[in-house]
Amino acid sequence: MDSISIRGGARLNGQIPISGAKNAALPLMAVSLLTREPLYLENLPSLADTRFMGELLATLGVEVAYGVNGGGPSAVRLQAPKLVSTLAPYDLVRKMRASFYVLGPLVAREGEAKVSLPGGCAIGTRPVDQHLMALESLGAHIDLQDGYVLAKAPNGLVGAEIAFPFVTVGATVTALMAATLAKGRTTIQNAAREPEVSDVADCLNAMGARISGIGTATLTVDGVAQLGGATHRVLPDRIETGTYAMAVAIAGGEVDLIGARADLVQRVIDVLSEAGVEVAETNEGLRVARNGHRARSTDITTEPFPGFPTDLQAQFMAFMATAEGESTIKETIFENRFMHVPELSRLGAEISVDGQSASVTGVERLKGAPVMATDLRASVSLVLAGLAAEGETVVNRVYHLDRGFERIEEKLGACGADIRRVSS
Ligand code: EPZ
């Protein structure tokens, strides 16, 4: 299995292109199940997860063609004139939780679906009760059998009031996709305001859906009889943006993040500025710089958008591990998202955890070591820590990184990082 080897100490200088957002691309691909017409997605990130979603959709009857219109692998055409299956088996769903996104569109279009329950994962139990509540509100009959969700709505879904008790990105997207084809009006209260949700809503509207309130906590959907095709450009990945911004914060130097959008990462920019990192908007994206002085410790609490994203918590902790002073990092979204702590400690970080809160005392220098992580964002936090560690850091289980970061070693290497992929 491949690993990534990093020799720390090099400053980063140059440009990094920001890819399309994984967490928008995955539901956007599932949206293709809602129409017979072609859906063209541009700026699709080339990742293990998006390829996998393409394979799952193909088993359901979606024709998936990459590299259309001369657009290279980031341009895909998805078209499902007729669905051949409404089953998403355990073997596929367990590999990637986002596979669960096929449930809403399948019930909405075909009136039935059988989708495996995803089960827990490294960052927490991650139930799907709110996805099911939303579909039940829309009139679907839900049964749980042998680890599968059986959803039926033979006469179609019907618009309803859906009020989420807490913010959930996934269940908001499930509700939104399903409601587009429901009869009448659906109101989604306490909807997630994450930009990826808005991107899905924009794409659905381009296909003929009638969604209003996009970007707010109340979404209103007036159902339509059918959706058509569209061409949609996936928005830039705010988590990739924040990750590379923190790479510069840790390693020092000056890097232009091409295609990054400040409005997607405003809270992150504020926190980095507080820590002494310069972030400025340019014509092409964002410029991030830390020159000379050591960064200052800063506290964060993860929150739904527009708060500090949980998907950047591990990377921020790696940054704070070398900043001056003590930082408190609170995780409020997932109950088990500190698995990177023991691995960062192996690199010499001083971190103590008390429940959902971690205290990080910055050290002058981390020291390279072999490490591994159990999820995507934890893995990338170890790569970032490696940039600032003396000697060699080897990050094992690289398949987690390949799920969510496109060509990470090339992007960091092009800015002067001493980083390479080692195949074994
Ligand atoms: C999405 O997961 C992202 N994944 C996650 O990114 C991200 O961390 C998360 O949103 C929060 O921003 C994708 O978009 C594919 P939630 P999702 O529903 O939709 C609980 C990454 O690294 N909950 O907003 O699964 C849940 O357990 C990944 O790219 C229920 O209790 O997150 C969590 O505590 C990791 N019941 C909270 O809500 C439900 O039915 C928020 O989860 C659904 C969620």
C-alpha cells in the first residue's frame, strides 16, 4: 500500500489550484438519478470517492462518461434514461457513506429503493435517522430489514413541513433532492446552510426545480412533475482551500490558492488572521502568507456553516501544535473526531483531550515519525504536521487521502515541499 514521505522544514512558495468540492460533487452526481436528461458536471474533482460514486450510479443505470466536451476528467456527463435497479448493496454503501445519497432520488423517481444502512465510521456513529424522518414526512413508507432501508412511495412523494432538530448537511440534501419531485410545497426548517447544499440547490434549479431560500436556514421547494438536464460547475472546495492555507501557516512562505473563494472560508480566514497568518483576496483567488514570526495560538469551536468547519479541525490542530502558546479546540459536530491526537503526539505535539475539547500547547519543533490515520481529514493533518517536522514523516494508509485530495503530493511538491509518494 502506498505511503507519503515528507521531509519537513521547507517553506512553501508558488501556486496551488483548488479543485471542485468533493462534498458537493458527490450529491451532485446523485442528482442525475432524478432525470432522464443529461447532467453535465464541470470542475469535478478526480478522487477515489467521485470515481466510486460513478461506479455505484452505473449499477443503477446511469451512463457515466468522463472527459466530455474536451473537458478532461473533470467534465462528466451523467444520464439515466431508464433506471435498471433501485438497490444499493451493503458492499458499496459501507465503502463510502455518501452512497446513501442515492436513497432520496430513487424513491422520488421510481417510488421505491432498497439502500443499505451505512453503519458507523471512524469519526462517530453517524446515524441516518434524519434522512429517514425527512422521507417519511414526504410520505414514503420506511422499513428497516436486515441492515437495509426499504423505502416505498408507489403514488409519489407529497410536499410537507420538515423541521430538523439540529443542523445536518446530509439529511438536508436528501430532503431537498426528494422534495423537487414531490407534489406540492415542502418547507425545510433548520436547513444546513453549507455552501455544498446551496450548490446542489442551484444545480437542481438549473434542471427546472423550484427551490427558494437558498443559503438560508429555511428552504422552500415547490415540486415539479419532472426535471430536465443542465450543465453545472462544481463550486471550489473550501476544505481543500483551508487545508492548503494551513499548510502555508505551518510551513511558512507565500502561496496563491487559485480558484479559492473567500466567502466560502471567511471564518477560517478570520481565525488564521488572529493567529498571525496573512490572507488576502487576489484576482485569481486567495494569497496566504506567513513570513518571519512564529504563529500565535488561537481557540476554535467547530460549528455548522458559517462557523469553523469540523472538516478543518484536525488540520488546525496540526497548525496549533507549532504555534506559540496554548490553544483550546472544541469539536461539536462529531463525537469521535480526535483520532489524530495520538498520531500528532507521536510527532512531538503536546495535546491533552478532555471529552470534546482538546488543549494544544505549541512546541518549537515537531519531530518526524511513521504515522497513520483512520480518516481523510486526520490523514491530511499528519501530512501538514510533517511539513513542519524535523526529519522524515511517513504517513501510511494513503488511500484515505486519495479519497478527498486530488494530487496532494504534486500540489505541495510544486510549492517546494519535500514530499513524495512511496509505492510498495
Ligand atoms: C457531511 O457529512 C460531510 N460529508 C462531512 O465531511 C462533514 O464533516 C459533515 O457534513 C459536517 O459538515 C459529505 O458531505 C459527504 P451531517 P454528513 O449530517 O452529511 C448527526 C469529510 O471528511 N446526524 O451534517 O454525514 C451526525 O452524526 C466528511 O469530507 C444524525 O444524528 O454530516 C453528526 O453528528 C466527514 N442523524 C451531525 O448530525 C442523521 O440522520 C452532523 O452530520 C444525520 C446526521
